[in-house]
Amino acid sequence: LTEDSLASMHMMMKRKIQQHGGDIDSIHVAPDTPENASDRRKPGPGMLVEAMSLHQVEPHNTAMVGDTINDILAAKRAGVPTRILVCTGHGEKRGLELEAKGIQLPLMVRGADDKDTFGIPVEALPCWICRDLNAAVDLLCKY
């Protein structure tokens, strides 16, 4: 992925969101490789801490929605209490597995006391699992 293609994706994403009445205040990227990862590369909390500082929000007033365990771990390490793992993108396989087991979503996975953490490391818990971004937004709007 080149810087130009990433910039193009970001422009397209912003345009589509604006067409639906939304706005993106900032985009944060960690271009480092896994072998040379800084604290900004997930599961490090750096990008989240940077974004919270830029927008002057506290972790307890922040939610993280992601499709990978690393997204959820980064949020936990940044002190973000509301973490939602979606079953789309990288999380699609998890969603199919939960569906095959007849598990109803959204689902709160609390910790080691749960019978099954559904592949989520205890370090990342508690964490919600939602079908997709729309379901995550619905969940956030309820609480």
C-alpha cells in the first residue's frame, strides 16, 4: 500500500461519509512494520492516545469499535472502557463461527469467568461482540 493509494482511500471514505451527513475529524495511521513497530501500531495504544489528546476527550468518554483483537487490545491499553469487536472485515470468520453455534449478538464477553471468551484474550476483556458497525452504533446509542 503506497502513501498515495492510502490518501486516495481516505479521500473516498471522507467523501462517502460526508454524502451521508457525517464527518471525519482526523485519521491516524501507523505506517511502521510489525518488525519495527512503535507504540502507535496496534496493539499499542499510541494512536488512540494521540487521537484522544487531539480531540480533548478522556478515555472514559471514548468507545473503540474494531474488527481485530489488536484493535480491542489497543483500546484496553489506552484505558478505553467501551470496546466493541465487530464480525465484519477481519472479524468475519468469528461472526460465522458464532452464527454456526447459534450465539445471539450483541454479546458481552466479561472475562475469565465466562465459559467461552470466543477467542478473545482475557487481557482484552470485557468486550462486546456485534454483528457489524450498524449494530455497534445501535448498541452505543442505547448506553
